[in-house]
Amino acid sequence: MRRALTLLHRWLGIAGNLLFVVWFASALVMMYARMPSLDPGERLNRLPPLDLDAVQVGPAQAVAAARLDAEGFSAVQVRLGMAGERPVYRLRTTRGWTAVYADSGSPLLQVSEEQALGIASSYAAGNDPTAPPAETPLTYDAYLTRPDQWSLQIRDLLPLHRVRAGNDVLYVSDRTAEVVMATTPGARFWGTAGAVFHWLYFTPLRTHTAFWYQLIVWTAGLGCVLTLSGLVVGLMRIKGKRSPYRGVMRWHHYSGLAFGTTAFTWVLSGALSMDPFGWQAGRTTLPARQVAFEGEAIPPDRLHLASIRAATGSISQSFPPREVELLHFAGEPLVLAYRPPDDGGTYGSSYAGSPRAFMSSVQPFEHRLVSLEDGTSRRFGQPELLAAAAAALAESNVVDATALREYDAYYDDRRYRLLPLPVLRVRFDDPAGTWLYLDPALGRIVHSESRRSRLDRWLYRGLHRLDFPGFYDRRPLWDIVVIVLLLGGLFSSASSLVPAAKRLRRHAARLRRQAD
């Protein structure tokens, strides 16, 4: 048994030690840098002012022009903003995004190279017409029908126009006529050194999603076998209190015993992050449950342009809106707008959030939510939210409801602080043990948990990030502990490279002798 374990560990190590070195080194980078993405605060700051006077058609005409009803799709998100100097409705459906000009009612079929350069130029200048010309002129680079390295996470916005401003790169979506990604050389370097290597997020590999998924799961599974067998062999090989090895292998033996357990839990939790057992499903709000909570979508012909103008005018008394979104709650049509941070709005983080985090996605910006029926500002009280939550899970009963002003162990964003607070947490007695987190500012389900997803929280975030109450928030203590553990794992993995190379050379020499 010991020899079998030794051989198993040896050859898995020879095959995978370089990958472990990459994983540990890239994890050090990922503590502080992730994949490049469009900062939501920067996006709001650079939006052009909404020219509501130029809007001549209402949402009903836009939906009809996009042929959504005729094709059996309904708009699940409607935004009204600007594309260059023209107003445009941006409609998200179950099949993706589409856009319709709000001045003429004609669908936006394709963004030309000239238009893409104009949109990118407006973004680069911060939509300030008085700004001096940029020192580096913008050049059109490529029309992407397939993602490159930095647009893998926004594939639903393809095709994309790639525009360069020196070494900076902007991506303009052909579907929505707006900048949806911006990268700098520094962001690309750290994104490669961190996330790309850690997740094996290389474009030729990542574009084959099913293959990439299986590769990560099985590689992580073999990594679990490698680390666990190393711990067992390492303990079996100890003689008294000393290692029987010499030189580099002695250091590998000791460091493996010291950091092997952490390495095993990290690889295991990394495999679980791929959700091989479907444990994370409880965090995704089911569409039918979301509809039951918000109420049926309001027919577009009830969203009158005059009411939208009046509601937006009410918002203008607080700040000039640059983009509005049409929402609804319990049959009431609503208009939402956010104040850009540079316009005096509050913004709690410099996190480069998801490029698809538009408007009603969870963001802690100052905002106004106005009813289209009477033009008054809206905020939802606990009775309204509880009634909507009960409708969302009509087959179960509410166990309790708690107003949270701080994050709890399952609903938290202590790193970026983009999840809204306060929220109302409602727990149910259904078989899945569902918890819903409700935003009283927008009347939305912003998070959902089930019994399985709460277990996954500890198996993944607890083990992978060492995210434990009372420890994760204690900086820089958390940083020091994690860095020491990562450096220990890196040393243990790297210390096996030279012995592995020597053993491979010996085997190669023996095979050559046998061949001769």
C-alpha cells in the first residue's frame, strides 16, 4: 500500500507540480487583482446626458420594432439612454440584447466603424465636449464575432468593435451601441498573471466551455488525490521526528507536511467552485419565483411616453439622469435612475464590476425610483415585501423576517461592498430551506440561499478564501496568513520540480539504452 501511494503521488506530482506552482503564484496575484472589466462607477460617469426631448417613440413602439412579441420573446429589461447623439432603447430578452432608436423607432441593426469610433471617443473624453483632444488618437482595430481574451465574460454582447487608444482598448457592443469593456496594459498584465493562469482562462480553451469545465473539475480532482496521497506518504515516511530524505527532497517533505492540508482544502474547494453537484443552484432566483415576486410584466402599451417624461423630469430635480430603466413591482410601473459618482453620488468601491451590471443590478449608487402612475418617489415597506415574498413561495410559510443593516455569513460583499444594504431577509419552511434577501429600495430579490448553497458557502468560500466570521475582516491579519500559506504551498510545489526533472531524465536515459 505504501509503495502504491508513493508511486501514485510521485507520478501525479511529476505531471502536475508545474500546474500547482502556477496555481499558488497566480492566487497571490488574485488576492488583489482580477480580470479586467468595466467599472460601473466609471461607466455611469462617462454616459452622455439623456436628451429626453429627442425621444419620440414609446416602449411599445420599440418592442414592436424589435419584433420581440412576434418572435415569442419578451423584454425582461428596458433601458433608455444615448448612442452617440441619438436616444436609444436597449432591450434585454431571453435571447440577449437588442436596441431600437428612440427618435425614429427604427431598430439598430449594426454599428458602423465610424459610429463605434464616435462612441469610444465620447467615452474616452468622459462625454465632455469642452475636453481637449486626446493626445493619443483612437484607431479602429477589429470587428469581433468571437471573443478575444478580454471579452470572454461578455460573449452575450457580441459582436464587438475593438477600438484602441494607444495601449488602452475599448470594446463597443454591436447589440447595444455602447462601451461595454475597457482595458489598460496594467489591467491586462495582472489579469493574465492572476485570473487567466489560475482559471486556465486561455481563449482557445475557454471558448470550448464544456471541455474547459470538465478539464478544471478533473484536474482539481486529481490535485486532491495528489495532495492527499502526499500527506499520507509524508506521515508514513517520518522516522522518529526526522525525514529520511536529503537535500531538496527533505525540504519538500517538511513543507508538504506543513502546508499539504491547506493545499488539499484549496484544491477541493476550487473543484467545488465549479459546482459539480449543483449545490450553488439555491443562490439563483428561479425566473418563475422572480415573476411571482415582482408581479407580471406590464404591457408596453401601458408605459406612456408622457408619463416617462414626467417621471424623468421629477428625477431631474435631484440630478440630471443619464440613463433610466423601466421597472415594475406588483403591477406598478416605475422609472429608475442613478446619480453618477462624479456628479455628487455616493459610490463605495473602486471594484471593476460585471460589465453587464446595468442599472437595477445590485449597486450602492444614489438613485431615484419614481412611479409612472403619479410621479412620486417609491420605496417599499416591509408589509409589501413580505406579501411579495409570500407570493414567490406560495407553497411554503414564512418562518421569520429580519431587517439586516450589516452583511451576514451568507449575504456579504465585504470586499467590494456592492451588494445593497439594508435588506430584508425572509426565511421559509420549504424543503429546500430557502432564504430570500429583499432590497427595500428597489423592490427586488437581490440574493437567494438554500440549505445546499449555505453548505457550499462554507465548503467553498470558507475553505478557499478563509472567509470565516471574525477573521476575513481582520486586515492585514487575513492577508498575512493567506500570503504565508500560499508561499508555503508555492515552495512545496516548486521544490519538487528539480527532483522530478532528474527522475524523468533517468527514465529517458534508461529507455534510450533499452532501445539501443
